Amino acid sequence: MGAIEIIIIFLAISIIISFGIGANDETMATLYGSKNLTMRELLILATIFAILGAVLLGNAVAETVGKDLLNEDLIIISNSIVLTILISTAIWLILSSALGLPISTTHATIGSIIGIGLLLGGDMGVNWLSILEMSIWWILSPVIGYIATYYTYKLIHKFIINKLSGFNNFAKTEKKFSYILLVVICWTAFSRAGNDCSNAVGIVVGVGIGIETYYLQD
């Protein structure tokens, strides 16, 4: 099988993974609940920011997932390894979404990569330094999120909510907050796409790098 056919097969499975990511990691539900936008408008916004995030931010993370986590020799030796990673990730994402389980797509992808690396290459099959660096951010992310949320809520309450009086003031403030929410959710969709596109195409990037290296060496 030629390099082009291999890439096409992997891209097809990556699209399936993208479907699972979209089903499990949806970000626009809060906006829909605020009733500021229709479902059609939300879908258009989600599409625009997902594309922008993947194109502008996704390259670095995709290369980390595709190149830096698994020993490149394993990818070059057998593309079936990559196929196994993609299929297992896709199955788990779609299954968990169908069951209503809020899982992390990043953890699912990285777990698949670690599993196949250990199976075929032992301790040397996985780049543990990169895994450690990612794990540190996995631990720090909820901590940073908690701290940022706590103090943001405190500031809003102190300088805005506590100074409101009367129904009209509350209604006007709620309306203003809904527009702020629109901006924040769009930014979230943008950044999430930049990070999560690596789960769908990162390993394909690694295959591309491996194939290119293989043919250049020949």
C-alpha cells in the first residue's frame, strides 16, 4: 500500500474521531441555554471558531502528540500501530458519548499511544519525558481553573452583583453578561479546537513525518 493510500485511510478514521470529540466536548450548550442565539447561528459560530483554532493553534500540539510521544521507529516499521491507536480512540469516544460519559479525549488518545508503545517497545517505546511534561499540565489545569474561577466570581460579586438593586438593574446586567458569555464561549471553542484537533490528527502528523523520513532516507 502506498503512502497516499495510508494517509487517506488514517484521515478517514481521524474524521470519525473528530465526530466523537464534537459529541463529547461540545462547548456551545451554555450559549444555547442563554437564548441569545438560535441553533443555526450557534452551529455557524462553532464551525468558524473550530476551523480557526485548528488552523492557527493546532500545529504545535499535533506534532507533540504525533511525533514526540511514541518512538518514531514504531510508526515507520508498522502503520498498523497507528491504525490501532486511531480505531481504539474512535471506538472509546463514540461509546462514551453514547453512554453520556464526560471523558477527556486527550487522555483517551494519549492512553492509546502509551498502551501500544509499551506493548511493542517496552519502556523504550514511549517518550516518558514528554508524558511527564503533559501530566504536569493535566494536574495544574484544574488547579488553575479553580483559582481563576474563584477569584473571578469574588470580583464580580464585590464590584457588580452586590451593587445592584431592583429587578430592572438585574435584568440589564444579565443581558450584558450574556454578551460577555458569547465572547468567552467563542474563545473557548477557538482554544479547544486548537488543543483537541491533535487528538484527531496528531498521530496522522506523526505518520506523515515518519513516511517522509523513510522515503528521504531511501
